[in-house]
Amino acid sequence: MSTPNQALRQAAEAARNAYADARARYSREQLAETVAMGADGTPTMRIDEIVECAIVASLDGAPVNILSEETGWLDNGHAATLVVDPLDGSANGAAGVPLTAFAGAVCIDGEFTESLTVWLDTGRSWSASATEAPAYRTSGRTQLKGAAVSLLRPHPGKPSVDAWWAVANQAARVRILSTSCLEAALVAEGATDAFLDAGTDTHRLVDLAAAVVMVTAAGGAVVDSYGRPLVFDTDLTRRWSGVVAASPDLAAELAEVVRTAAPLVENASTP
């Protein structure tokens, strides 16, 4: 019988194969076409649907429940749940920009125990366990000033723009890659110092679950800018402003910068 860890790897392999096949068979316009509304309340692209369906099929009979971005909660009566972002960076993938990722985490009794993130365009991967230190480590940076930071794009006309600039003005380098799970992996291995949503409440659990295991095990920290706990919840409409940082000190500083510039009361989502 397969284990939750094996199921995680099965899901990642299915995602990579389905992604490559979809890119080969469909045009960019077809891949980007909206075909449904996901469980998270956002439109589902054709490329999302193809990859997620392949993952769900690959897990038939596996000893896990599934919480996935488009389908939502599939309760199969098991103690373990795979929290999965089948295709992070959907717009990138549909357009042919090679910055996409599969990310999944095993959750048992409310605790995230293992994770696997795979860069779908290259096959490069990051696995982690909550009980073991991985081979990779964060940069260990403790201060925002002079840091290399990745950010979600700012949302014009909202207070979060002020938070975005408050972070960007202190950083030495700013990147927008549009793939949260891959950006978290880059923090985990020390390629960049932090990644965050500057107060837009865009992140769902599937965006952050793998990072909670991976980045924490590598010496960093994953928090919400407004202090809301990152806990297992089957409601994918719940949102966070995630901060993924090379150290707890840097995570705390970034969260404070965001809170000061964009207080929670002014945000649309307060899970």
C-alpha cells in the first residue's frame, strides 16, 4: 500500500506529465481559456483543469484525502490529507513563461509533516520533512534593508500599494515572478531572502502549505502579515497575506512594515 509521502510524489509526477502534454496539445489561447470556477472562488483555466484532473486520477486508491485549488476538498476518509497547488503560476504556464510549479504538503491531524515543490518546466524539486533539516538552507538574512525580495504584484488603488512600496524602497532587489510556490522554494534554498504578499490577502492555503514545511525546515519562517495562524482549513476561500522569509526576524520585520502601511481594517479579507 502506498504512503502519504509516495502519494505526494505520485501527484507531482502526474502534474509534470500533464503539464507537458497540455503545452504540447493546446494553443496558448486554449490553455488560458476559463472553463470553470474553482473552489477558491477564482476562474479555472483549461491548463489548471488538465493538470488537476491528472493529479486526482493518479491518487485514486491512495491513503489520503485531497485539498486542491480547483476541486476543493475530497474527503476519502483518511487521517492524512494532501494539500495541493496543482499548477502555481497558471498564467505563466498558459503563456509559455517557464515559471510554474507543483506544490504539495502532507497534513496529518492538523500538522504539516512533509512537502514537495517541483519546478514543472525543469523538473528541479525541493522536498522537506518537518522533522529533518534539508540539504538546502535559507540565506539567514535578518534585515529588510538591502535584502533581495520577491513580491506579488501591487493592486492599484488599494492601501496595499503603500505596503508594496514600503518594502520595495528598502530592498536591494525586487522580483515579481508570479509563482508563489516557486518563489518560496527560492527563499528556502537561499537564492532570495524573502517573498511576500504586501497586504492584498491573495494567498490561499494551497499557496503556503508546502512553504510552511520547506522554509521552516531550512531555517526560515512563514507567517501572515496580520498575525493570523496558517492552519489547515478545507475552506479555500480563506485568505492570508503570506510572508516567506529567510529568518524569523526578517519575517517579523516584513510583517510589521506591511501592517503599518496597510492596516488589516482596510483590507477586503479578514479570515
